[in-house]
Amino acid sequence: MRIFVDTNVFVYLFDGEEPAKQQRAREVVSELMRSGALVLSSQVLGELYVIITRKLAFPLEPATALRALGDLAVFPVVAVDAALAQRAAARTTAEQIAYWDALILEAAVEAGADTIYSEDLQHGRAYQGLTVQNPFAA
């Protein structure tokens, strides 16, 4: 079983402004790391770096952020290549969703995930055998 984790879940690991979500993100990510189910994409790593070094109320130092990325990069990472980008572009029309969300979905499909943890996508929605779960939903 593989679970693809969207950027927003990882961001909460570093966001002290949202303590309840930070705690939940720690629980979810720790469990996925222990079980070996965690999978992500190069898009997620890039977005995470930008957000935690520039957009948080208390941004991380670049060296600290790089260590965090290194910790995540030991898990399966789907590379965004031309074929994946083209499939995502096609999905934007078919699913009526934003390109970046489609790219996340395509990476999850590529990884063989059956679940994606995301706060941004519609909780409970199914996409091509992939179910979205918001780990912060009540």
C-alpha cells in the first residue's frame, strides 16, 4: 500500500502557527514513514522548500530546509518529466481541476498509490482508483 502525500501536509510539520494541524501532520507522516507507505514527488519537494523558507510566518533557514528535504527524499519520489506533465495537462480538462493539482494526481497514479493525503483536493473524491483523504478533516 502506498499513500501519496501532498505538499500542504508536509508544510504543517514546520508551521508553528497551526499547532493542532502540526501535531496531526506529525502523527500522519510519522506513521507513513514507519510503515514505508509514504510516497511523494519532486514537485512536492520543490513546493515544500519554497513554502518553508519563504512563506511561513517563521521561515526556516535554507540549510534546515535542505535537511528536511533530504529526510523525505529517502522515500519513493516520482520525478516530474515530460510525459507526466502532458498527462497532467490532459487531466486538467478531463477533471476540470488546476494543473498543479492534476500533476499531484498524476504523480500519485505513477507511484501506484491508492490514497492521496491532501488538504487542497476534495475529501473523499475518487480519481482513477485514487481516493483523496484530508488528514485534517474532522
